Amino acid sequence: MYVVTKLHYHRKSKMLDIYFDDAQTHTLSCEYLRTHSPSAEVQGHGTTPSKLVLNKHAVKIERLEPVGHYAVKLHFNDGHNSGLFSWQYLRELCVNYQLYWQTYLERTNQYHAQLDSVPIKFIP
């Protein structure tokens, strides 16, 4: 189990530094944290697939609220504040950043490509 020893938010760059007890430090953007929120609203309920959260490049963190000694609740300026970022989930987001972000970008591109396609219906 990993423990976060320090969180440092950079307001101008909208980046969150995460310091772990094994001396690893990672930096994640607010957009990444918001689009990968652990909330049921984003992750889905039960067997439903995760929701594709779009247009969060300008989102900021308004407040970090500690939850016991195991998590933090992030309050974003778009009103989203559900979901607890446990230390384990933050570590998962850090370790799998490349995979998760690439998957997100692919899903976003597929969504936009679908919007641009125009189905043609032939009526005799």
C-alpha cells in the first residue's frame, strides 16, 4: 500500500504534484484527474461503461479536502466533487498514465469522428 505524503497544486499550470512514501513523485494535470475521476458519475454504475468526459482542458482544482489518512476529495471548478481519490487510485493513475491518457484520446477521437460522419439514408 502506498501513502501520499504531500500534495502540491500549481494554480497557473493546473498541475498536481503527488509525493508518495517510497520517494516517487508524479505530476498530473487537472484535466487528466477530472476525466479519470473515481466517481460513479464518471466510472459508471456497476456494469455500465465509464462515461467519456469531454472539454475539461480548462478545468481547475478549487480545493483539496483530505479524507482520513487514505484519500483526498478534489473540488473542481466545474462543480464536480464526487469521488474519493484514494492513495492507491492516485498511484494507479500515475503508473498507468500513458495507457490511460492514450485510451482517453482514442475514445475522444472516435467520438469526434462519429459526430462528423453523416449517415445517408436512401429512400426509393
